[in-house]
Amino acid sequence: MTRLVGLNEHGLPVGETHHRARVPDRVVNRIRELHEEENLGYRRIAKLVGLSRSFVRKICLYQRRAQFPTQWKRVEATCR
């Protein structure tokens, strides 16, 4: 079985396809949407999504998960 992995311009895995990612891209996008469009604070967003305030802050400031895939690679899935 194979899966797609998103890679940045240097060929490194990014986003939810990175092996250490714990939060899906849809949650990251929702956090940024709540902050940028609905003007919610970090603490309120953190409570809504069940993550720490500091992690939410880093997401909103694009200090975490700031890269987006520029290419995709098919890799063999491994059992966890």
C-alpha cells in the first residue's frame, strides 16, 4: 500500500504528511481561520480545539506549519 507525502521545495516532508505531525492540516487551517477572520484569541481557540495556547499561538504566527507542499511523492506505507 502506498501513500502520498507532501514535500517542500527542498524535498523534505511538510504538513500532516510529516512523520512527526500530530495535528491534521484541516485543524491548522481552522485555527488560522478562527484567529484571522473571526478575531478569536489564542486561549479561546486552544480551548475550542483542545490544544495548548502556545501551540495555537505559534500556528497563528506561522512559526509552526508555515510551509506548504510544492510537490508530492508516493511512498510505501509502513505498519504502525
